[in-house]
Amino acid sequence: MYRYILVIVVVLLTLTGFSQQITIKGKVSAKGGTEALKGVKIHDSKALTIHYTNGDGQFKIDHNLNDTLIFSAPGYSDLKWFGVISPQDTLKIELQELHHQIDEVVVSTGYYNIPKERSTGSFSHIGNKLLQREPSINILDRLEGVANGINFIRGTANKEGSKQASLRVRGLATIQSNSNPLIIVDEFPFDGDISSINPNDVEDITILKDAAAASIWGARAGNGVIVIRTKRGKADKKLSINALGSVLGTVRPDLFYNPDFLNAESTLEVEKFRFDKKMMVENNWTLLSPGVELLIQHRDGKLSSEDLQQKLDILQKQDIRKEALDNLYQLGLNRQMQVNISGGSTGHTYYFSSGYDDNRSHIRANGYSRLTLSLNDTYQPSKWLELHASVNYTKDGTSSNGLGISDIVPMESYSSQFPYPYLRLKDENGTALAVPRKYRSAYIESAPELGLLDWSFRPLDEIGINDISGGSNTIRIHTGANLKILQGLRLGFKYQYQTSVSERENYYSPDSYFVRDLVNTFTQNDMSRIIPLGGIREGSVGSSHWHQGRIQADYNREWGNHTLNGIAGAEIRQVNQQSTPGYRVYGYDKYTITGTTLFDYSKLYPARPRNSQRVPQAGSNFSDVTDRFLSYYSNVSYSYTQKYTLSASTRWDGSNLFGVKANQRGVPLWSLGSAWLVSEEEFFNAKWMDRLRFRLSYGYNGNVNQRESVYPIVSYMVDTYTQQHSGKLQNIGNPLLRWEKVSNLNAAVDFSIFRGRVSGSVEWYRKIASDLIGNNIVAGSTGIYKNGVVYNMTNRLNYASINTRGVDLDLKTINTQGKVGWQTDWIFNYTKNKVTDYMLESKPIITNFLGVNTNAVVGESLDQLYALPWQGLSSDDGSPLVVGKDGVLNKDYTGYLNSLTPDDLIRVGVSVAPYSGSMRNTLTYKAFQLSFNILMSAGHVFKKSSLNYQDLLNNAKGHQEFQERWQQAGDEMKTSVPSLPSSIIANRDLIYQSSQIHYQSASHIRLHDINIGYRLRDTKFNQRLGMESLSVMLNARDLGILWKKANINVDPSYAYSLYPPQRTYSFTLQLTF
């Protein structure tokens, strides 16, 4: 009996042994498609052995046929397989895609591509679908609210509300150098105008944030790197034609936003005060306001008291903003059109696109246009050779023939952004009216009687009369070849040439105020004209040329459970920028194309109304700057069973920007990174957690300050009077000039729980920037002395340092599934910086710390704002009070300021939000999609604008606070606005404007955009029209603030703008054939 049992056991063990030796080969692909799936995890039910598919989705394993195989991959449902198959057959496995999970993301560093799941570095990836969510014409604008780790700073703006933002990737890593990130387009640095990139040609964007991700870019990666990849054709894909058209409307601006506008009633009150105090210059020509002119007429007996009051009553009821809004502004309209053709075969891919943007500005007669052409072609004549070529061309143009409200202000002794509030632009019959510009109305009106040209400035007649235009032509040519030398080893050659020529050409009509003013100014007493009648034409040209070349070896090999990827290469880069003086032609006839430049520009001519002037001429400055860079680099990454990954990179940079010693040593920038996929360990049994991965990296990036020089910089010029050459030393030079260095430590956790319902990452980072450019404080005996508050020449060294710490959180939650899907994407960022080394003078000028841009102070944030303590107003005259040395309140403002040190100032907060984030909700139902994005900023402050009496009385710059000023005893209990002084008192305004009461919290939440989309795909309607898909999208952007902590009617992000960002609404139609 025992013998039979023993025989059975032996037979079973033998069969089992045979089954374990059976080899199974197969291929894994996505269900319903032919796409092979790389890196699919294959294991038995006990997870005793783990294997992965190769780059072609294939696998070959030894397997016990009595056990179950489990196939799993991110973004796909697990598949269990049990069965019998012959070793000669191929097992075909198809995995079902999980629609609520993200497909494998491949990120690009500009040198190599790597699946994000296998990287050790910190990347933010924005795919094409997210980029196409809104139709902004600037590609970087599409990153706001969707890219983790980027802060858009829009605190400054020009007079007409320009909202060009400065970008910070993970805070600051420099003090005086450029803090904007390096931009890479198709594998090479891009220093041109980013608006030349058509967003519809962009495939995806990757942001490199830590050393492991960005150090491969070496001395230019200290501020982070933004990598832009443009679209290419795909192999084995039939011809595809994609047509896109969109219309974007921008509403007229809110001219009633800015508090610097003082209404007509209060303005007339100020003018009466100035008139009574004789605080203006009264002669035949000096400009006086219309209100003051009425008071003078009344004083001189030319206007009765009743008539004066009647006219003043009329002026008090008028508001220039209403007429300006109706006559100077319009609905902005941007139209985008693009067609692209793409496709490919096994050995050839192609992509061609043509796009055109026509932008009608919200300012009448202003506009912008852009034409883009792109060709991208890859050809593989054999298995060992691949050739690539691409050409991108952009032609853009601007026209600035309109006038905004800030363009019609007086030109003399006037600093307000607004004209006199009671002016009118046209009368009841629609006839254009003149407004004050340079001289008194009586002087202007007498000009025709003297034989001069009409000297009146009528804004409505100026719109469109000139041709003020500019534009550029940019071409970028990229060629490359990849040579497969051995299995896994490839050698690549790349070269890119880019050139951009920018032109400015202005034509001023003979009827324009610009021409009439110049002609009259230079009309002599005998009525001869130095400036001839006719138009004026001027222009200038600038050009930039980039040459970039690279040779690189790539090695990629997989064997067993091992994966090895590496690159090594060298590159050279030259940038040349040139500008020429330009030209100016007088008496120009645009029909005969004739004019004159024959003037004695050194001669002083008698000018009207007084003094003498030289005939204005084109500039005489030439500029020719060439920068050269040479770099060597390498990067290697090793993975074992895809659970353990190590990476390392090195780079050496040399440049003609730096000193000989610095180039001889070089700056070897490097990084180390590691990753551990804990969820694949045998001991990990948290079934609710799908994925848990730790990452850690450390290394060095760099930064370049191109404004500094190794050599002394001398500015040469020709003296106008003597015609002799002269020079001025502007920079003493720094022979030890070198790179700024940034050490970067990053620790991160990637996770996914509840079958992908919640996923994301948490990252902590610390950046220590050293060898930063900073001011060198030296004794006056060196000749580097102060001229007032600034040095007479530049003297900076590499010594300063700043530390930055922060946290990035990226979270995605799948709230509902099924017919109605609801997904939320959360972004949260925290960043804080502190200056750790910077020179300050022993007795610094205290006013340098008061304002929006302040000095660097050791131990403080570079964004720190300072203010004076507020002691309230005097009860006797409403003047600000300060504390004297004896502790008693007084009004000795100058003595008080001279006694202060930086330690006496109040730290009111930082100007840039340390906390920021977004919440983007996406709801789907069948072919419909609705999404909206909410942005948050917190933890910072802004300085609200305030009343300055010196500006008000001398330069007519008002403020709404004038209506809240102290006027009588007791008002100090209900207002902080000082009284109207009878004369200008030194530093009185500075004490008030720099006080702590003007700083308020900038924390706020805003509705960034709403997007509604509908897509038809694979329907009978599509098939009848021969379309693959049809998409319609509606988008609304800049919809306003939902909540803010400040209690004033100002947008904290646009506190100094003439008006806040206007709402935009767009409609987009996209067809794919």
C-alpha cells in the first residue's frame, strides 16, 4: 500500500516539475487596439515570481500551468489567466483600459524621454488635451492653474493694463539675476519671443523642477526648466486632417476700477485751492487746466460769477471715463484658424500645419496678427538610420494706431493715468473736441492766426490716422540623424539654426498731432519751417541668430529584471544679437516715397513757445553681443524589477561670459536620484493602496547673469557740441565672474489608493542658492562712489546666497463614475525663501526699503515688504505724527527718517503668495464635458495706492482718498487720510504713503475659467460627413474674484493696474478627418 502511495506522489511531483518547466511566450496589448503595452507586470497568484513585458509588449516566462497568471498595468484592469497552451503557440492578452486612470505619461527633459512612472526626478506634465482646454494665443498662459509648481506673478502692469506675468518655478533661486525658468522647444533652449510658438502646434509641456530632472541643463536650470514639444506625425497611422477655428471675445475694460481717478467735483475743488494759493505758473503758454482757465476768466472780469458757476456745474457732472469707454475702446476679437495634416508609415512620419491669428484689440485701431507654418518630417531609410528635419516659420505684426485713456493725458507736469475728469471727447453733433495737451488753450487757438498749423489735440481725430506698426519674422530649422550602431546603442547628431528679425516702422500723417506739433515747434519767427510739411517716417531693425549643435550617444538595454538607460554628449551654442540705429525721414510722402534727412542735428534752433531745441533724429547706438556656450553632459538610469531605480547625471559648462579661471575649472553640476516602488514588495499587503512609490534626489543646478561682465564695460559716445569721442566706465568688471549655483534636495511620495479613485504625489524640496550676484559695498576711495542714492558704476560679485523651501501637492480624485463622471484635480504649493548672505551699507538709505521693490536683507525673504509704524493724525491740523527720539509724537518728518534703521521698520508681509493652488472639476456625461477651475493665493500682502499731495498739487495726480481726508478736529478718529496742506511739506507724503495702514492681505479665491465641450466620434453623423470626430468648445476666462480677505474694491493680483483683466469668451470648433 505504501509503495503505491509513494509511486503516486512521485508521479505527481514529476508532472508538477514538468509543468513548471513549460515556457510560455506571449504579447500584451490594449483591448480594441494594436498598441503593445510595455512594462506590464506578470505574476502568479502567490506573487512568487514577477516578470514584465518588454518594449514591444512581449514576454517569455516559465510557468506552472496549474497556477493562475495575473497581468496588471497602470490605467488598465487586472486580468487573470488560467489555461493550457502549447509552448509553440503565442498567448495574446488584451487589457481593458480604466477610463478613470491616466495613461502612462512620457516626460521629456529635452535630451531624452522617460516614462514618468520610472523617473526619479520631479516633473509636471501637461498633455495636449489639457493645453487645448482654452484658446489663449500665448502658450505659457495655458499653464496657469494646471501646472504644479509654477507661480504666475502679475503684480505689475503698464498704463493700459498689460498682464504679462513673470514665472517662478518653485520659488526663487537668485537675487539679482533673471528668475524666469529656462524654456526648451524641441530639444534646444529657446530665447526668442514665446508668442512665435503657436499653441495649437504644441503636443505637450513638461516642467523640470528638481536636480534629477533639470540638472542635465546645467548652468541655466537653476530656475527650473519648461520643456515644450511640438507635434509630430505617428508611425503606421493613416492620413489625418485636423481643422480648428476659434473666436475669442474680450469685453471692454472697467475704467471705473482704479482708485487714482478723482471725480470732477473734487478735482475742481483742488484746482480752486491751487488757484487761490497761486500754486501754478501763469504765462501765455504753460498748460493750465480748463477749470483754472475758468477761474482766471472770472478773476479778469471776463466771466460773471453766475456764468462761472453755471460752467462749473456742467463740468462737475461730466466723467471722461464714460466717453472714453464708448469712443476709445471696443469689444476685442481674436480669430484663430489652423489646419494640420499628419500621418505616417512604418519608416516615415510627417506633420504639417498652417495657422493664422487675427487679433482686434480692445483698443480701437490696435491689433495683432500671426502667421505660423510648421513642417516636421522623420524618415527611416533603414533599420539603423533615422533622419529628421523640421522647419518652423512665424510672421507676426502689431499695429498701435489707437489711443487708450492713459494716452490722452497732458504731456506737461502731469503724472496721472487719467486725463482731467470733466473733459469731453466730442460734442452733441459728434464732432471731435480738443483736449489739453502741451500748452494753454489761448496759445493753441492763436496758432492759425500767426500762420502756424492747427495745434489742437483731438483724440478722436488721431485714431487710425497714423501707421504705427512692428513685427518680426522668425524661422527655426532643426535637423538630426540617429545612427543605430549596436543593439541598444544609438548615436545622434542634431543641429538647430534660428533667426529672428524684428522691425519697427512708424508713419505719422501730416495731419497728426505729432507732426503738427513738431512743425510748429520749429517754425521760426520769419515763419520759415525747419521741419518741412509732410509726414514723418521712422524705423529700426534688430536681429538675433542662434546656432546650436549636439552630438549624443544613447544606450538602452533590458535583460531579465534589469533596465539600463544612459546618454552622454556634448553641445555647442552661440547667440548673436544685433541692433542698428534706425532712421527718421521728415517731409515724407508715402505715395512718392520721398523725404529728407538733411539737417544739422547739432544746431540749436529757436523753438516755440520758448528756448531752443535740436531737430530730433534717430538713435545712433549700435549693439552687437555674442554669447558662446560649450557643454558636456551625461545621464544614466538603472532599474531592477522596476521596483528600484537609481539615476545620476553630470554636466560641465563653459562660456565666454565667465572669467578664465572659472572656465578652466568649469562647474561640474550633477545630480543623484533614487526611487523605490514599495507597493510591489512581497511584504506590502495594503490591498486598498494600489501604488506607493518613494523618490529622493539631490544635486546642483546653475544660473547665468548675462548682464555682468568679466571685463570692464565702457560706454562710448560722440559729444553733440564738440564732436569728440568720449567714454564712461559703467562696470568695473569681475575677473572671477562665475555661475550661480543651486543645490536642490527633493523628497517625494507617489500614491494611488482605492483602485485609482484617489491618486497623486506629495513633494518636499529645499534649494540653497550660493555664489549669487550681489552688490559689492566698497570704500569711496576706490572711485566707486555714490551719486545720490545709486552707485556711479556697477560693481557686483559672486557671494550672495538665498534658501528656498516648499511643498508641492498634486491630487486627483474620481468622485463618481458611470454615465455621469466627476473628477477633481487639486494642486497646492507652498514656498518660502530667506536671504542668508548679502551686503548692506552700514547706514543704508531707509527709503530704499519702502515700496514694492525693496533691498535684500539677511534673514528676511527677498519678497519681504517693509512699512513705517502709523501713529495717527494730529488733532490740530490733520498731519501725520511720528515718534521722536524722546518718545514724544511730533511732525519732524526728515529728522525721523534720518534716525531710522531697517530694524525699526515693520515687516508687513511678503509680496508673493507663499500658498497657492487650484481646484479643477471636470464632469462628463456621454459626449458632453463641463469643467471649471478655481485658483487660490494666500499668505501675502499688497500695498494699496494712496493719496500723495505733492503729486496732486504739482502733477494733477488724484486719488479717491481725497474725499476722505481730515478736514476738522475730530476727523482723526474716523479717517487716516491727512489734511490738504497749504504748502508742500518735505517727507509728509512719504510718512503717510509708507505707513503700515496701506498694506492689506492679498489672500483671495478666483474663478479662473469655465469650459463646456461636446465631442462627436464614431457616429453615423460623422460617417456621413466623412469625419473621424467633431468637437465644440465654449470657454470663459478671468471671471472674477469669489472671495478676498481685503475689504477694498481692488483685485490683489492687479492692485496697480489701470484696470483688471477683462473677461474673455470663446467658441472653438475642431474637425478631424
